[in-house]
Amino acid sequence: MGFYMCNLFKLYFWIYIWTYILYYTTCYDQLVFTNKTEVSSSSTYEDKDSRGSADKTIDKNVNQIYNNCMHTATGKKEAWLRLDLGDIYNLKSVKIWYRNDRGDNLNTKRLQGFSVLTSHSSDISLDDSNLCYEDPKNETLNTILEVECIQTARYVTIHKSDNEEAILEICEVEIYGCPRQSYGENCVPCDACKFECDVTGRCDGFGCVKNTANLGPYCKECKAGKYGEDCNNTCGHCARNDTCDNINGSCPGSCDAGYRGKNCLNACPFGKFGNDCNEKCGYCANNKTCHHISGSCNGSCEPGYYGEKCLTSCSSGRYGDECKEKCGHCVNNETCNHISGSCNGSCEAGYQGKKCLTACTSSKYGKDCQEKCGYCANNKTCHHISGSCPGSCEAGYYGETCLTGKTSVYLIDPTSMRKKIAYASDVRSKSMGEDKKLSPFEEEINNSLKK
């Protein structure tokens, strides 16, 4: 019998020891202190036997009967308990001893659906606080429970809301973690971080310190071409294939052609290309931008330009799309506008219009088509440049342009004219003693009368 009782005593002893280790010990610092931590609650329930004040949750008494616990007022839809740790800490977990004298099915029924919120300041509302834990409300909770809360904060609030009634009955609270700028079970300094870390050793947004001997659990040098948290980001287009900063991704020098920005991730803006995006795109068709690296136009050029980058104007005598059009007849052989094809001055004789491509219309010729054609036979038009008729002249006109008239010859009676010519010739011979001979004019008229 004595042997049996001895072994039973040993069994109960080890159960007690392991229970104490599981529930009352931790490798992280315990951050709640009776003489330093301040505590408050949303309300306080009082009756003739007890007062459920908030300070009972930090008195180091883990007895979980009603008189040792805080108790918020009944009839409220919101209840909370807030602890002010007095300084900002790297938090690991929050441990709660809840009332356990109501029966197994009722002990933590009022706690189901609770949440743990944190903040740096007491001025921050519950709605704006950081949520680090929320009970899913799908199972009965233990009366002693510890929830993870990886945050950096000074204020920790245990919160419960319910549309019917919200009540908290918490007997003791302990919060575990490390002083600021330290992490891990032994709260070692965050030497690998530029500024701060959380309780797991993960650095904040300022990242890791380069070339540190103690890189910590997260600060490992990224491979070339990678940067950022967990080295998940790819470096930009650094010049000369340089690797970027393993923390912020910035390039050590300039960017490759076609890119800009501290990290060289941004392509040149619209209308720019090349080194530092200083080059201006050419005249790409339809107002499209050029390739941000090479400057080449993806399609054709605007009228008046050619080449891969559409930067070269049409050569002399050419204009329009792909410079396929030939300039018109500009005066003095001047070249036309490389875009529109219009002549900068006037046209050569025989042509008209802005581009000097249109020959003078019927019955006109010469400079600016201001000259009127002569009397070409069969009502044919003259040459648009010289004004010459393509064949003979109308009756009564002669010359290349058929502008010289013979109309005076046909106004005189032929028989009468012959007599006058003979008489005039007679008189001249007698008075001058010359042989009878017609003057050139008389001879021409006489020949015309014989026709």
C-alpha cells in the first residue's frame, strides 16, 4: 500500500511540475509588472460581495474564482481590458487566465469571439488599432490560454463585442516578448537590422545592415540581381549589368538606355528614348512613341521623314509618305516642302497650284498661267509652257504662237488694190528713174491677192 501511494505521489508531482512549466514559464520576457503596468477596463461590475476592478488582472494572483477576477458591467454590447506596458516592446504572445468557477460549458462562453488589439498610443481608437489575434468563435476555449501576437506596441487591449451582451471576466494577464530592438527567446539585439526588428528578428522597412557578421534569421545577402525582403524582387536595368542594392534595389550608377528612376525600372516616358531618356523620338506615324531603347518607330514615319527612327527629312526633290512622292515644278528648280510637297515660292512657267504639279488649263500658258494662247488652228490649245501652237494658225494669223494678225489685207478689194500697187510703182519709177519694182510690203500684199 505504501509503495502504491509513493508512486502515486510521484505521478502527481511530475504532473504538477509539467503543468507549471507549460502554463507558468516562458523563454521570452514577461512584460507585465504590478508597479509599472497600468490597466483599465470599459466598465466595472460591482455587487455586495465583490468589485470586479481591472487591477485584479495584474496582481500576480492566478486563482480563477469570481472574487479574484475583473468583471465588466452587464447589459453592454462592448467590453474591453487595456494594459499600458509603459514602453514600446516587441510582443510575442498574450496569456489569459479566465474565470473557471461557472462550470465547464459556461466558463469561457463569454470570452468566445474575443480579439487582441495593439497600438503605440492611447489616443488611437480601437477601430484604428492593429489586430494581432481574433478568436474564430468555433470552439470552447480553455480557461488558461496563450495566443500569439507578433507586434511592436505599448498598449494591448483584449476586446469583446456582441449585439446582445458583451462581458469579460479575466483573472490574470501576462504578456511576453522582448525589449525594443531585440528578438528571440533570449532577446538578443537586432544587430543585423538598420533600425528595428520584430520579436522574430525580421527587420522593419529599413531593411538589413550590409556585410554584418550576425545576419540573424532573415538578413541573408540576396543573390546578384535580387533585392528586398526575402530577396523576392528583381533588380532593374542597371547600366553595365551592375547589380542593384540588395535592400532597396537602387542602381549604383546610371540606368541602361531606355530606363530611368532610382531603381531603373521605369521605361522612358512617351516621346523619349536612349541614355537617361534624353533623346527625343522622331516623327513616328500616327503620333506613336518610338521604342524606349533604340528610338526606332514601330511602324512607318510621318509624311516627310524616313529611316528607322524617322528623324531624316526627305532628300531634295522628294516629299510625303516614305518620301515616295516627287516634287512639282517649283521655280528655279527649288525643292518643295518635304512634308506637304508645296513649293516655297512660285511655279515654273506652265504650271500652277501649291505643289506646281498642275499644267496650265486650256487656253493659258506661261508664268503663273497668266498668258492667253494665240489663234491655233482647229481650236487646239497651245503648249502650256511656251504657248506655241501644235500645228498651224487660224486664218489671218501667223507665227509660232499664232498671235500675229493679217486681217488688214482682207479689208481691201483685190482688183482695186492691184491697180493702186501698179500706179504707185509707176509713179516711183518715173520720179526716181528706177526700174519698175514693188516694195517688200507691196510684194507681200500682191502675193496674198494671187491666192
